[in-house]
Amino acid sequence: MIAKSLTSGIVAGAAAGLLTGLLQLSFVQPVLLHAELYETGELVHRGAEAVSAQLEWSGIDPVRDGLSLLFSMLIFAGYGLLLSAAMALATADGASISPREGAVWGVCGFVAAQLAPAFSLPPEVPGSAHVDLSDRQVWWYATVAVTAVALWLLAFGRGHWRVPAAVVLLLAPHVIGAPQPEHFEGPVPQEIAALFASRALGAGLAGWVMLGAILAWLRRNAPEDLG
Amino acid sequence: MITALRRKALFDISSRQAAALVCGILGLGLITIAGNVQASALHAAAHDVRHANGFVCH
């Protein structure tokens, strides 16, 4: 059981991470590179001259984009292991989750790991104003954890108390509030920042749905003698 | 006899729970290293992916 959970989590994560990485390189990376031109001052927003909103595709950077694919696979392998852990806890011995149900698991993983933190700390383009990193990381981990617990209560909890309890857990990180900067200082046009945030979340959702479906398929079909 | 049974029950976590524990710890470690550790080489290599996945990056 341990070996099967581990290998299916890692393999599904690597596969979904590769696909998500390609999606990100196609749709998210060009927006990030555009923002970096404003971060470095190569382009200046609201300067003396109007700047074209169009940007030529800068091509593939083999090292940078290759590392991005690699780290996308690593991060999704981490997501896959956590989702595999949750699936192992949720399924009785001998039962399994269908790939369609797995896709719903993926949506829930996306809500916990990406949408919930983004509700108060949106995916940032380079050059955004920010405050102390470790404060935001603590808030990020806490938000992912309590959101995951809330979703678990909604899905598997018993008794009516689970609904108000889940609502409190879902709202708490955002009522307490993420660490916010004192001043705005971002040099990147809002159009680029908004496009980046929505593209990042959209690619993330696609990635998590693929992860959930592939993982459920592997957990169901991988040979049992794997462990 | 009863004591022996109790002791067994205390340590007898199911294989599903053991799998969840091992996967959970490794997954959390992997996400922390790939997504959140700020060592400079790691940060540079993972930079674009961290931004794209909504990790806190800078």
C-alpha cells in the first residue's frame, strides 16, 4: 500500500506537472517575461511615451524553460503525494476512486493549494510590492492547511456542525488577513498583473484536474503487488 | 492477554494510514523544497514556476 501510494503519487504528479509546465510556458511565461521588462525598467509604464501593449514572443530559453519544466514536475509530484495521502485515508480497503471522481479531488486540491491562498495573496508578477517573506509563507501554509481541513469536513465529516465549522475555517485566514504591503510600488501595468493572476490560476486548475484524474487511474490500475 | 491486545491496538496503524503518513511527509517536504526554500540557486531555478503556481516568491 505504501509503495503503491508513493509511486502513483509521484508518477501522476510528474505527468501532470509536465503537462502543466507546458501549459504555463505557453500561456503564463510570456506574461511573466513581459512583466520582467517593467520590473527591470527596460519598459516604463506611464512614462513620457506610450508603450505598446504588444510584445513579440521571445522564443524558448532552453536552460530556463527546462528548469521550469523540471520544477513544475517536482512541485506537482509533491501535490500528487499529498493527494495520494488523502485518497489513501478516504478509501476503505479494497475500494478505489474512479478517474472522474479523481478529477473532483483535483479541483478540491486546487482550491486548497492555489485558489484559497490566492484569494488574499494573488499570484504575483515579478516587481510587485511585498512585505516580509517569512510572514507570508507562514500565512500561506496555514491557509492551505485549514482550507484542506475544511474541504475534508465538508466531504467526509458527520453531523451538521461540520458545515459551520468548515465555513469558519475557510473564512478565518482571510478575516485575519494576509500580510499586505504598506505602499504600492509595482512598476508593472495592472493589465499585465491581472492577466498573469488569472492565467496562473487557470493553468493551475487544469493541472490539478489532470493530476486528480491520472492519480485515481493509477491507484486503481497499478498492480497491487507493488506493495 | 488484554494488555497485550491493547498494546497491539495502540501501534497497529493500518497500512492505509501508514501510506498516508509517508506520502504526506514526503509531499510536504517536496513542496517546501521546490516551492518555498529561499536558497539562492534553488530560488533562481524554480523562480518562474513559483510565480506561476502562486507560491510566495520574493
